[in-house]
Amino acid sequence: MCRNIRPLNNFEPPATGDEVTAAALQFVRKVSGTTKPSQANQEVFDRAVAEIAHITRHLLDDLVTTAPPKNREAEAEKARARARLRYG
């Protein structure tokens, strides 16, 4: 899994369209093996990002959980603490 793709489910407020698109872009970059497609592949690349973002939005909207929503800032602080332990 690409490290830049962050969990998007069960946050308050819910994931934005930009966050979903960014995750889709990272996924397509990882699968295609390129960060910038050639002109010949740009349309296909962009279409894949749009389709994956669309499906991801449906997934996030349809997932059900009984857990309370997570706080974005608290989760970010946990990630920073893990990074401090890992990298010093």
C-alpha cells in the first residue's frame, strides 16, 4: 500500500472530495508505476483517477460502523508521535 494513502473512513467531518481524489491519484500512480503519464496515456490516467474516486466515495458513503467518529487532529498527532519514535 502506498504510504501516502490515508484512511478516510469514519472521520468527523467526513472525507472531502479533494481527499478522496488525492487517494485515488496516489493509487493510480502506484498501480501504473508513474507519477506523470505520457501524453498518450494522460486521458486514460485521468479517467482512472476519476472512476476510482467515484467508487471510493460510494464505498465511504456505504460503510457502516458502530465506532464513534475519529478526530482528524487527534489522529494526526498520533501519526506525528509514531514518526518521532520511528525517525527520532
